[in-house]
Amino acid sequence: MTIQRVLVVDDDSLSREFLTEAVRSLGYSVESVNNGERALEHARREEFDLVLTDLRMPGMSGVDLVREFHRNFPDVATVLITAHGTVETAVEAMKNGAREFLVKPVTPETLEVVLKRIAHTERLERENEYLKAEMGAEHSPEILADSIQMKELLRTADRVASSKGTVLITGESGTGKERVAHYIHNKSPRRNGSFIRVNCAALSEQLLESELFGHERGAFTGAHKRRKGRFELATGGTLLLDEIGEISPALQTKLLRVLEEEEFERVGGSSTLKVDVRVIATTNRDLPTEVEAGRFRSDLYYRLHVLPIHVEPLRDRQQDIIPLARHFAEFYSHQNGIEVPHFTESALQRLTTWSWPGNVRELENAIHRAVVLLEADTIEPAHLLFESGPTRTTDTPKFTLVTDKGTYIGAISSSSPLANRPLADIEREAILCTLEATRGNKTEAARRLGVTARTLSNKMKLWRELGLVA
């Protein structure tokens, strides 16, 4: 949690002014009100991270206010302040959701300690939630660098680690890009901060936007409470955007703003939040080709491509294969409580002569499988079962295309120019080609495409804004 906005609640004007100035002197944005009812009204209109409230006030007491915030705004931390401190009052305040209980007079030094402690505690809680969600993820090995390529990569990683500049790590799937990102984080001045990862390819556009930026209660169906996003979780640390090439044009625009301005709004929110995060992105796509094809923003690409690192495929760094294989054999042997096996020379030869289309991930899976199924203490070539890659087929096509009007189009072929292309690209091409055929007549083009002219105009407007149509 990063505390940015504080609400002071106290019916005594002198005490309220003192607390307000003390909080402002610590660098926080602060507002003040003189009773609990107004505090709740403010919280419904604006966003606060922390509330400092007096205990004894006319009408709603401080304890009642803490209870209301805990019920309606659970992400807002509350601190109860009183000149009449007792153990019973402190216990009641904590039971109702207060983070801290302070006794007057409160000094600016005490406030600073308390605010930092609350921010630290909530950050650890958020990290714990994130780590619980990430548990069970695929094992990610340490970086073993016996090859010249990997030794040079680590030297480059050491040099870029001290910078805050964005790092773009490229390479085929399974080469260990995430491990390189973690290595950079651990070598950086942010090593004591969070290392937060989000898989951009695994989520829909709406879910990914919520994961990155968080959302407010009621922002969409199912948003029952405010949720902080990965950018907030990673404040002071590193955010890994895994497979950055998969995000939509609309999200590319929002991501560019965060990288350039270091600020964003939650989904459904209006308050602008500042963020201090070091971003590392990975991709297995050829982003310059994606830029040329209009699928990736050129300005975002250059913003990401500040400190580029390329991870070579495993087949091009033969010296790493055997050390990695032995590492995986040791790891999975310990995990399964069995003796670590050794490899025969013929098994090692089989490892070094395979092309490893799946890279380090494929090697890990092969060794894991061998260790689990092994009945002796030696790994032979027969224990190494490699996955064969996809093969072409000459079978008769399984589908034919018939329109809803019964018109027969023909057999579906895997060699069609429509195959293996994103639906968004196909839609854009169909609309542009139809407009060309109708000489720019949107009404006629819309009729042929089976959409309204307004839908067509809106799509063209959006594509022009995103730079996808000249």
C-alpha cells in the first residue's frame, strides 16, 4: 500500500488543524472534516488511503466511524486518536478494524512512524495474497550460465539492474525470460521491494486491465469491492509484464501512459494514482514485425525497448544443457524424496543432440518425467522421452463453409490466408476491403457486412485513433 491521501476527522478545530499540517508536512495530500457523518460523505465522493479520527465527537464516535469504514471501505486504513486512552478502548478500536490507536498529544514524528508502519504492513499483506495466488506455478530454476551466450547475458543484466529504465527481454517460449527478469530485480536497488508478475496472454482484455490497474467497487459486474492492481502491489519494486506482445491496442495506450507519466486510474475510478515501479517486459513475438503490421504501437515499443536483452534458444547454447539437466534431476529428486540419479554417457549424448524446440521448459519436463518414472538410480536414453513438435497433415479437411442463407462456399483449408490470424485483424481487413469495393460508401459497406453504418463509423474512428488505419 502507498499512502497518498489522508482524511483527518476531529471536532476540535485546533487539534484538527495541527493534525492536518503535521500530515501535510510529511508529504501527504490531506483533507479534514469535523464529524463522522461528513467523513463518510467525503469517502463516498473521493478516494482516501487512510483516516485519522478522534475518539470522542458529537454524534458518531470515532469507534463508530472506524466500524463504518471497515464495513463500507475495507481498503482504507483507520487510526483512532484520543486524549483518554485506556486498554479497553484500544481493544475495542482494534476489534472494529482500527489499524493503530494513538494517545494525544501526537507528534509529527509519531505520525510518520505510524503511517510508514501501516503502509509496510498492508504491502506485506497484499504480497501475501499475491503469493498465495501464485503458489503452484511452474518451478522456475536458477540461472545456470556455462555457455558464452548466457555469461554475456548475465553481464548485461548486471549492468542494467541498477537502472530504473524499462527492460525488454525477448526470446522463444521456454528460454527462461522470467528467470532473467527475476535476476535483474534481485540485483537492483529494488531487491527488497516486491517482484510482481502478470501473464498478459492468459487474461481477457477486461480482466487484464483490472489486474494491472485494479478496479473500484461496482466498476463492472462482479466487482463487489475495490481491488488494487499489480502496479500498486509492485510500488517500490518490479513489475514483470510477461508476453507483452499479446495485449490489445486499447491497453497498449493505457500502459504507455503509465510508463511515461507514472500515473493511472483504477477501472471505474476517477482519482489519479502515482506509482513508482520498475517495469520489465518479456515477449516471444517479433515486436518490430508486429509494429509494422499495425498490431503493436510503435511509441510503446520504443518506450519498452530502452534496455533490450535477448535470450538465445537452448539449441544455440549447448554448454548449458547438461548443467541444467543435472540441476533438474537434483531438484525433482529432492522434491520426490528419492536419491539423485546420475546420467549415463549415452543419455548425456542424447540430451546434447536433441534440438529442444521447447527450450529449457522442454528439458525440465523431460528430466522431471524421467526422475518420477525411474526405477533405478541411473538415467538411460530410454528414460528420456522427448515431445515431438507439431506435424503437417494431408488429411481431408473436416469442415465446409455454408452461409446462413444456404450458400455453399467450399472446403476449409489450413493454407487459407485467414488461417492463424487474429480475428481483430480479419475483421479490420474485411471492413477496409468492403469500403474499397463500395468506393467509401459506408452505408452500402455496412449493408454488405451485415452491420449498422454507425457501428462501421465507430470502428473506423477507433482504428484511426489507435493508428491502425491511415
